[in-house]
Amino acid sequence: MPHDKSLARLDARFPSRRALVTGGASGLGLAVAGTLAVRGWHLGLLDLDGGRLQEAAARLAGAGAGSVWTRAVDTRDEPALRAAVDAFAAGRGGLDLAFNSAGVAVAGRFLETPAGDWDWVVAINLLGVAASCRAELPHMVAARAGLVVNVASAAGFVSGADMSAYNASKAAVIALSETLAQEHQADGVQVSVAMPGFFRTRLLEQARAPAAALGTARRIMHASNLEADAVAREILARVADGEGHVVLPREYRWLWRFKRLSPRWFQRFMVDFRARKEAAARARRG
């Protein structure tokens, strides 16, 4: 299967196979845990939803995980988060891989997005990732080995209209991850950031957005031919190969290069794209 050689290298790099996943009860986090489970990894899952955690644990144990440990925790509660990470690492004798995927979505025009929605999305998408890294990295630095994967989004560099709060939170995760990669390379710790485009997941279940914006996001997500399992395998394979920035699918990698090489023309492209999209929407309404 695609990526098998890369995933085998990940197994060989971390023979103890100890992975912690935030947001591990559903979506991309669960898909990553599932990819590792069939390879015999010992898994720690953190999530707010205790019921889904129990379901995930049973599923992963049946898939071949070496062990599955769970704890219901909010990444905004840093003392509880740190205690959970420490407990998992103590129980397994260390931590090899951390996959930080807990996140939420906010959509809508900037002037129509309440300050409370900004507080909410930044607290989870950015500060929760930062708190997770603060809890995870000391175990890896002490062992002089480890891999941290933070989940941002293509939205963090595309910065499309009507998603200012979400875009800003994910752009900050990219910046945080790049900084940590520089700070901890000498410690033997790799920090990578994943920037996927839309794929089918449960991200929009708790999204805060006007009905029209939420409807648009749902249509884009449902139209995607990407499933979480395929996204999980590709991210893990590419970070195993040493990539620091994982952009997918292929068309988003083109946007990533376009934005970095010519930001001025990229902004013009996005303005024109939005104008065409709004014109098409008006035409559909008659």
C-alpha cells in the first residue's frame, strides 16, 4: 500500500511505539490512532468526549494496538492536560510521538464574528496546541528523541475571506510549529505541522458560524473526495520522511507555493476567486 515504507521507517525510528493523540476520539485524531493501532503502537487518547473515547478505545484495541489509554480532558485546562500527558508517559516509560489535532471551527465575516468566538477558537486551536506542546516536549527533550505533529490547516496560509478567526488561529499554529522546530532540532526532536485542505470529518459539528457560512463549509466538506483515514496515513508517512510542512491534497500544495513565491498576486487571485464565487451564488438564486 502507499506510504508503507515510510510508516515502517517510523516504526523503526521509535521501536517503543508510544503515541499520544489530542482530539483522539474522532476525526483526524482517531484516524491517526487507527493507522498506528494496526502497527502495534501503544496509544494515549485525550478528548473532551468521554463516551466517544470509550468507543474509540474498543475499536483501536480490536485493530491491534499494543495498548490504549484514554482520559477525558480539555486542552484549555493546562494543569489537567499536563497531568494526563505525564500519566501516559509514566505508564509507558516515555513518549515518542505526539499528534495534536484537537480543534474547532469559526466562520463568518470579520465584523460579524463576536469577540467571544475569537476567544473560543484561539483558546482551543492555538493555546490548546501550545499547552499540549509544553506538556509533551519535556519528555522528548529528556530522551533526546521524539516527533510532534501539530495540526493546522490550509486555511492558515490561504487566509480566505469569511474565516478570519479560524484562519488566524491556524496561521499561528504554523508559526508556533516552525519556531519549535528550530528550538528543538538540536534536542533530537522533530516538530512538523500538517496543513490539510477540507476533508470529511466532524470539525463542523460544533462550529460557530452564521447559517449561510456554515452551509457553504458543509457543502465544500461533503464535496471533498478526501477521507480522514487517507489524510492520516499521508501525514504520518510524510513526517516520517522528515517533512516539516505537510500540505495536502496536491492542489493545496500549488497554493502553498504560489502564496510564498508571490503573495501580492496570490491576494489578487483570492479576491477574484471570491468575486466569482459570489457571482455564481447570485446566479443560482436567480
